[in-house]
Amino acid sequence: MISVICCYNDKKIYEKMLLSSLSMQTCEYELIGIDNMNNVYSSMAQAYNDNIDKIHGQAVLFCHQDIFFTNSDTLKIINEGIETHPDSIVGLCGIDEHKKVFSNLKYKKTNAYISSNQLTSDKEVLTIDECCYGMSIETLKKLGKYDEEVCDNWHLYATEMCLRAKLKNLKGYVIPVDCYHRETKSTGNRLDKQFLYSFSKIRKKYKKNYKNIYSVCLVTSSKFPQYHLKMLKLKLKLLAKRR
């Protein structure tokens, strides 16, 4: 059995996307829905950590509310991907060492791929996007809980876990699964102030371990002055958009 855990703040999207597609799945699963419509949790790391002990499956899938499983066997395929890579984090979107993002995810309304690089087989990557990823319970135990100090908002908690996993000789893989993520591109998160704040905390934590810090949305050198120049440009760009 696989446990699906989702923290949601919009019940309409949660029911229309994730829940409706889960109801079609043929494999055995348990759903751990975390209601955050009243802002009980201030970060995804906190929400997941507070509910990890409820997991009863042999594998766990951390999932956004706006994921839609296209076919009735999608969850079964994801579970099999986790079983194939038991000592890894397995996701549906990730970035490799060449800064290429791989995913078979699409936007539901337009049916357009979210990435220019699709997969026909499993692909090893450096970090994985937060939208949908999982692992065996054994791997979760090896990694421990999410870092609530570094990931104290809604960004980069899977990225941080992937960087931590690599230091423990664990890998990351993206698997070729067709799913929808969000209805349109315009509803997605951009590089906002909170994202850059979290990225800076991750860079501080891992700058001695990695020459570059990779996330699906941003890749920078971890070294001075390259990192600071990159972040300054991004912050100035954000300020310009507000005017």
C-alpha cells in the first residue's frame, strides 16, 4: 500500500483535481489529507512533519492539491517506480546536472507540457520539484523529518531533502508518468520573495557541500560573489515588477 499525503488550502481545487483522480485509482492507497484552510500550519515542512506518524503504507507520496492522475493505474505506476528505486527520492519533475528540467507533467486546460524535456525512461536528477514526489518508508526513515528551520514557508522543502539525501548516498529519479499539474501555467508560483528567502537559507546550509545549488526553478553558484550577484539581480527584478 502507498500513502498519499496532501496539505491543502483550497478545498474546491483539492476535490476537483487530486481527490477526483484518486477515486479512479485501482491500487490500494491511504489518503492523509491535511486541512490548512484556516492556516494552522505556516510551512509545508511543519504540516508534513506533524502528520508523518500517520503513514501506514510501505511507500509515501507527497502531493500538491492541484495534481490530477490521468489514468486509473497512475498511482500504481508511481508506486512501482518507488519500488524500483527503494533508496531514492522519486518524483514527476526534476533537474539534472546540465540544468535540464525533465517531466511528463502537463497543464490540465491546455494539455501543454510544463517542461521542454519529456521522458521515456527513468532519469537520475539532482533535485526534484515539490509538486509530487515519494519514497519508500525506509528511505524516509534514513532522511528523517523535514527541516522546518530552513524550510519555514511553502518552498523548496523537497529540494532541501534531495540535497540532504545525496550526502547520505541516496539518489533522485524522475519517472515517465503522465499527470496534470495545475489547470493553467498562470496559476503557478513564480520566484517570489519567500522563494528567494528559502533558497538563501538552503545555500547557507549546503554551501560547503555543493559548488552549485540546483532547484527546478533556480540554479546558482553557492560561492561568493557569484551567488550574491545572482540574487541581487533577481531581487531587483522583483522590485521592478512591483512598480
